[in-house]
Amino acid sequence: MKILVLGAGNMGAWFVESLCLEHEVGVFDINKKKLRYFFHAHRFITYEEIGEFDPELLINAVSLQHTEEAFEEVIPHISENCILADITSVKNGLDEYYKKKGMRFVSTHPMFGPTFANVRDLANQNAVIIKESDEKGKAFFRDFYMSFRLKIFEYTFHEHDETTAYSLAIPFSSTMVFAATMKTQEAPGTTFKKHLDIARGLLSEDDYLLAEILLNPYALDQIENIHSKLSYLIQLIKERDTEKMVSFFDELRNNIAGMEHH
């Protein structure tokens, strides 16, 4: 299959490198310097070259705030039979965009990133494929993800953003609270260092990606739940009630055990 990847950032580069040995792959980025290290893919610097390439699948891997803009720039240069694909972490509004364009599409979300995941071993990672997507597009990504032994879920656009609010907004906001209370630590312990590594990794991500995840319409309820639990913990500390505190710890262990058995 002839595949065009828009955006040569971390995820775009991963798609190019992962697909180029079995497919004819082209890559385009407005920052031409990012194209210099791709040796097994066509490197395009103009939209006219993309039109001559005539891709069958277009994977949009640009930063989240530019996804629709990137589609608009390229669509006039590709066939109406080309399948549009996005890999965004938040789908809010994309369902309406695809309806408006009237082209075949596949929306997906590899739920890992180069910051935290070992992209050479993804067996314990997950990916989502949106149910409303074109069947051929879904089959392509299902086979692709299965080659990495990813666990695949199918959600609607609505279900995906609800899930993302839980799986990303909670750890992201918790880590941001940790970073917000940071002060110089002369002798940080092991747990502190682990949290610090997570915070550094998170804050190395694209600012607009972080913002969109937290501004996901479903994220507020999850973050308010964090606020509620933190308020309860503050209450226990003020009361200095050891028995209630121990009971709270048991509740936390049960929550974690439930996740492990899920």
C-alpha cells in the first residue's frame, strides 16, 4: 500500500519506520530538517510531490491543534479514494469534520508514546480504533497493531474521549500537581525520584497535547474526583485518625487490585 505520513515528530517517525519495510511510504513535514534521517521512505517537500505519489492511506501525525489544518492543506492534492487517518489523543470534533469532508477515514489512538513506552517492545501497550471508521482502514490498523502484539479496543468517538479523560487526564493532572508543589530536595528518596522522572517525561510532551487532554469535555469530572479524594485525605490528616487512614489505605489497595484483575 502507498502510505503518506504527515508530520515527522516522534509518533510520525515511528509510523514511517514501522511501515516502510512492507509498504511504499512517503513522509511530509513543513520543517524540512526533520526529513533528513529517513532513508527508506520518500521525502516530500511540496504538495505537488504528494499528488504525484498518490497515496492510498494518509496518516495525519501532526500536533493535535494542527490536525484539521494539515488535512485541509493536503486533501486538494490527493485522490478522493484515499483513506484519511488520524492518531489524535482527543477526538472532540473530528467526527463532524470527517462527515463534512465525505471521504473514507479511520480514526485511531496508539495509547503509548516515545516518552514513556519502549517502542521496541509494545506487547503490554494498548491501541484504540474508532468504530465509525471505514472497514478497510480498521482492518489495516488492526493488522498493523497486532504485529506489535498490542491489545486493541474499539470505541465510538464518544466512548474514546470518555476513556481518554479517565486514563490520561487523571495521571496527567496528578503529575502536574506534584510538579506544581516542587521545591529543592537535597536528599530525594526513591519514590520522589520516580515521580520526578514521570513529571519530566510528561512535561517534555507537546504543550497543546497536554492542554487538549485536560480540556477534553469529559476530563473535568475526573479531575474534580481527584480534588474530592484529596480533600478527604486532608480531612483525615487534620483529624489524625489512624483507623480511618488505614481504612483509606485498604480502599486504595482494593482499587488497584481491581485494575490488576481487569
